[in-house]
Amino acid sequence: MYDMDELKKLYDRLKAQYPKYRMKFYGENFTLTLLYAKVEVDRTGCRIFVNEKLYDELPSEEVDDIDDLYELIEAFLLQMQHLGMTSGNETYITANNQAVRGGTRALLSSAVLSVGCFIIFLLTKDLLYLVLFFYVRLEGICIFA
């Protein structure tokens, strides 16, 4: 069984490391709540729920060191973050794809315009096109700065 002092230290450590998650301390136990998961820790052990179903149970006899329990909870939280970013969060995936597409278009447009200005400068020997070449190059850099 975990000591009350150990539970409070674990709660404070998790609260400091993951302030964005909802955490509540109830004297002898605490809960950490995510969007689709919940971690309940009390003196007898730890229970992890995903989508309201028991995912894993870690009794205090199996995980007797509070630092080991912290590492297991942290591994679960990192796994949930990774799964949310790569598979479950459609908004993140769509925004990422659009940003990549837009950045690629801007870079290619700047490169084509720069090459065109430089070729026209070489053919006409007019310094105006050389100034446009450097202006386009600087604008291309400023877009991504």
C-alpha cells in the first residue's frame, strides 16, 4: 500500500509535469482525466480507464515503488498523446497537410519567379530585372521566417 505522503508527492509531480490535464486530489486518492482516458490512483494501486473501460490495473503489490508508478503513468500519457496526434485527431492531420501543401507552393512559386527574373536579366542586361530577382528572393525568405 502506498503512503499518503507518497500519493501527495506523486500528485504534485504529475501536476507539475502535465498541467493541462484535469487532476483532482481527494485525500486518499486522486484522478487524472484526459479526453478519452482516466487514471485513478489510491492507496491500493492504480487503475487506468480508456473509453470508460478498464485498460490496466496496477496493484500496489506489483508496483511497490512510487517512482515506477510515475514512470508507468507517464508512459501511458505519452502513448495517449502520440495516438491522438497520429491517428485520432483529424483536425491536426488536416491542418498539417494543408500547411505542408501551402509551404511547398509558396517555395516553388518563389523559385520559379526568381529563375525567370534572372534569365530575363541575362538576356536583356536590364538591371531592373536583377533588382526584381533579389526582391523575389528576399520575399521568399521573409515568407518562411
